Amino acid sequence: MTERIRLGAQGWNYPAWVGPFYPPRTRAADFLTTYARAFDTVEVDSTFYAVPAAKTVRGWAERTPDDFVFSLKLPQEITHELRFVEARAVAERFYDAARELGPKLGPVLIQCGPDFAPTERDALEEFLFTLPADIRFAIEFRQKGWINEETHALLAARGVALALVDARWIPRKWMLKLAERPTASHAYLRWMGPDRSITDYSHVQVDRTAELEAWAAIIPSLAKSVKVYGYVNNHFSGHSPANLRTLQAMLGQTPKDPAQLLEQLGLF
């Protein structure tokens, strides 16, 4: 069952991880390769700000093991600026870049803005019906008004996963309940935290054990029917690698101690 659950961080390029996670003196150029020795997936935030160059995407693939998976965020030009209207051209450029990952491409996250309201449902629905069949998608809403049967039916019709988010904008109990009704062949989980007040990413500063236990209680049953992809943000408690190791242990996976990464570096 654990092979149907992939857990990772939201990004890998954090200098504050050097020492507590990355071995001392790890160079930035080696962050991704080192990260991939501990986790088998990552959510890429940089694609939210611009469509990546094909060369950049191929570089990510080349620096990770064969079974590694990248989940990319859809560019904000589509979600926040164009608000899904006449976005086909930029979307196609993004899809072409994403396909450079080949089998390492995981779900693409469509992250709606906090001001994107249900009154704009028609634009979103039209966009969802243009999604290519060869790429998996998940969508994150930041307004409670989207969480209803109409939205559930739309996502199920398109095979798009509703991102299950632990954050301030939608109650956790809603998200845990929605996990019982997946809308796609994959589930997409994000642990965000209540705000961005944490700025030191070197260690855990808030105890989130209870929250992780609540999620760990429902993930195994979810994984029986769909593949699960889950990503922790540093703002969740201060240091996402530690949260990930805790969650892995709760789910019966074998966490990699940072000391093991130092040992492995000697092999290369």
C-alpha cells in the first residue's frame, strides 16, 4: 500500500536546510539530487511564476532517480491574470514544457487565487474541458463557496482531483471528509499551515503532530482506491523534511535520517 503514497516537500531550494537536512556544505547545485535520496516526489513552485524552459525541465529529470516524480504548478498567468479566459496558448506552452519530464511528470496543480469566486465558474469549466488527457491535474480552491456538489460533479466529469489542503481558508474537517469522495484516479494533499509568519526553515517551531495524525488516519484508506501525492510547506511548522519523516513513519514508510544522506554522498 505504501508504494501508492508519495510524500514530498513544496520545493527543494532552501539554504536553511543545509545542516539540519542537507549535509553540511552541500552546494545549491546539489540540493535536488540530495533531496531525491530522501523523498520520491516534490512540488515545483517556480512553474507558478513562469513557464519553464525545456532545458531546465530536462535538467530536473536528469538529476533525479528513475522513479522520482515532479508535480508542477500551473502558471499564475493562467489562474490569476487571465483567470482561465483565452488561456489556451500559454497553457499549451506549459504542457509542452511539462512533458519534457516524461514518466517523471506527476499531477499538475491548478491553484486558484483567493479572489477567484464561484461567480467565475463558467470560465473555469470551459478551461477544464480543454485539459489534455495525457496529463493528470488537481485543483485548489481558496474560497469555501466552491466546495459543493456542483463542483464535485464537474471535477469528477473531468477526472480532476480536488486538492485536499490543511490551511486556514477551508476547515480541515471538510477536507478530511472530502477525502472519502475522490474525483480522480489520484489524490493531491497539501499541508500549508495557517499563515506565513514562520521565516526560519531550519527546524520545527510548531507542533503539528495532531494534524498529521488526523491525516495519517485517512490516507491508507484513500490509497486503496487512488494514488496519493502529498506535499508539505515549510510554513506548516517550520521545517518540512521533519514533518515528512514523521508522516512517513506514521504511514509505515521508512524515513531517511539526514545522516544517511551524508553517507550516500560519499558514494558519488
